[in-house]
Amino acid sequence: MADVLRNLSDALAATVATAGAGVVRVEARGRIPASGILWSPDGVIVTAHHVVEREENIGVGLPDGQTVAAALVGRDPTTDLAVLRADAKGLTQAAVAEPDSLRVGHLALALGRPGQTVQATLGIVSALGEEWRTPAGGQVDAYLQTDLVMYPGFSGGPLVDVSGRVLGLNTSALLRGISLTLPTPTLRRVVEALLTHGRVRRGYLGVGAQGVRLPAALEQQLGQETGLLLISVEPDGPAGQAGLLLGDTIIALDSQPVRHMDDLLALLGGERVGVSTPVRIVRGGVVQELQVTIGERS
């Protein structure tokens, strides 16, 4: 038994040493520094948005002990992610794993570097779920929760599997009292958007809406029970300019059913900005279709 525990202990220590080469210290707030993940060898770092409290005089502590300057590339508060670019080259890029094979009960390590050396804590994956939307409206590709203790300065650091591959980024700021991990598909999507645009582009209609039950005849005709009743329409917004009116009910966008507000938000991705898109509505009990050029949410 002692040999089994010794071998496990040695294996975990080796994993921390390997994965720690891709973890940095992020000095962007007045109190305890936070952590970040080396996303590429040329100095791209992904960290948590909430730990980047200043946009100038940002420092990054590298695994070799150096501290270098870094610039803020962009941030997405809705997913609590930010991208920095450190003034360094030839860094050790963190190995990334897809979380597809992850199961509840699997061992995982949370790593952080709030000081000079890498720190670690061990736990298990306690919950896995489908994609979800944060309270701020950000889309997260999967729900991933662990029972790990997040020590001060661990936000922005990685969750790694027993091979040392990054499964996601740890944050304590998305849901009150719960430490969550943003999975690698979300990191990849948001990092790419921030590197390209400096922000995550999101579509915009300029309406206020609430879910409403459709009349029985329409429910049978359309094969859906609910739509979105427009309770406000900005006159100069994309929807107003396209002719949508207060009291219209949106039932589809680009042929995709819209039953709830989350459906509409999910369909208003950055790729739709500036694109003329068909919107199906119910007006006066009659189904109509209008073309709306999707705006960009500022």
C-alpha cells in the first residue's frame, strides 16, 4: 500500500512540475497576484477578467523567475476571460486537452502561481453538464465544477488532468460561492475572438422581449409552444429599422426556432453582425417574415 501511495504521490508531483511550466503569475491588481495560462509560445496568456483590475503596468511572472511587462489584448466580462500578451518569446505553451472524456469522479489538479513557485491542490470533478449561459450573458460550452479548494491567487490558473493537460481555466467570479472551470472549447473561442477583434462580438436587435404562450392553432401549425413577445423596440435599432413593432412575437431567426430569450441570445453570435437575416414573427395572428440586418452590441 505504501508503494502505491508513493507512486501516486510521485506521479502527481511530476504532473505539477510538467504543467507548471505553462502557468504564470499575473500582476494586474493591487492585492494578491493571480494566475494565467501560457496559451502560445509568443507570449499570449489567458487569465480571468476579474483579476485584471488595471489596463496598464501589468506584469507577468514567468516560470523561470523573470517578471516581464504585458499588454491587455482584450477582455470578455460575460465569460470572465481576458487575454494578455507578454513581452517574451520561446515560452512553454500549456498542453491542452478536450474535456470530452472527462467524467464525474475523475481526479484533477488546480494550479496557480500567485507567488514565485507553482502551487497545486487536488480534487475530483464533482459535476458536468451541458452548455450554459452566465448571468452576464456569456456562452460557456459545458458546465464543469470540481470540489477543489481555490486558494487566493488561483483564479485564472488551469484545471489539469492527471497527464498535466489543461482542461479549462478556474474562476471564482461567475457564480457566487461556486468555483467553476471554463472548458477549453470556451477558452479557444474567446481567445480567438479577442486576438482578432479585441472583444467578443455579439449581435444586437434593439428589443426588449418576454416569453409568451402561442395560441393553440399557431402552436399546432408551427410545432412550438412559445415565442418572444416584443415589449419594447428601439426606433433606431436594427429591429425597429426593419419594421418590427411593439406587440410582435418573434418565433424564429434564420429558420431556427426562438422559444425563449436564451434561444435568441444564442443565435445572435458575432458572425451575424452586419448580416441581413430573416426573422419570423406573429403579428395580429398572422405569421410574417422580415429581413433584419443584425447590429453589434456595444
